[in-house]
Amino acid sequence: MKKINLKKSPAVKTMPLDFTLTKFRSLCCAVAQHYPTLTLSEYFQGKDMPTRFAMMRHDIDRKPENALFTARVEEEAGIRATYYFRRYGSAFRPEIIREIEGMGHEVGYHYEVLGKAKGDRERAIGMFEHELGEFREICDAVFDLQKSNDKVIK
């Protein structure tokens, strides 16, 4: 088990890190018992907001099959989470994306088109529209609200 040194905290010198599915299940159960959960789009809409809440957000860079396991654990706990998938390589698995959305989780498009277009804004806009269209063919994808850039989208 890895340990992280928290030198700035005099009360805690080290803290074990446990990234097992068992620990994640415990975390989800604790969250579900004490907090309502919101998806990111629910949070940004700002309607009927509880005073206290939790949000679970996942960026799927690779290994979407691992995301499927965490989505199932969250579903069992009654948590709706937000999963952002990239549109390249092994991260884009339509069958897994559909299954995660089918559990009631929110699926978003984690776009990186300006970088892929090497700063060419016109090309980036075309890539964005094309890739978002691919997501919308398989699910009700939303673009990444956290990383949205008006200069690219306009």
C-alpha cells in the first residue's frame, strides 16, 4: 500500500492510500448515507440545490472497463455520478458508455480538440462538432462544462 507524506499537517504524518474497489464501495456507502448526490450538469443548472451535497466526477483517460466497475458500485449505493470520456483510443468504448449511462449516470464528452488541432481554432471547431456528434449518436452526452472554452465553442 502506498503512503503519502503530509509534512504540512502536524497532526497526521502519513496516510495510507487505498484505491481498492472495497474501499471505494465503503466511500460510496458513506456518501450515500450522509449526502444527496448531484451530477455536474445538475450542479451547473443550480435548480433546487440542497444545502449540502456530494458530486462524483470521473475522467476516463483509458481502461473504460474499470469505469464500468465504479459505475456499478455507485449505482448499488444509489449515487448518480458524472463520467467524462475522451474520444480517442481505448477510452472510447460505445458499449461501455451506453451501459454506464443506462445505470442513470451522466456521460460527458471530455474534449481536447484545441490541443489535437495544434491551436488551429477553425479545425478545432470542426473536430469538436464531429466528436460531439459521435457521442450524441450513442448517448445524451454533454460537453465538458468544467473545461469549456468560449473561444473554441463560438
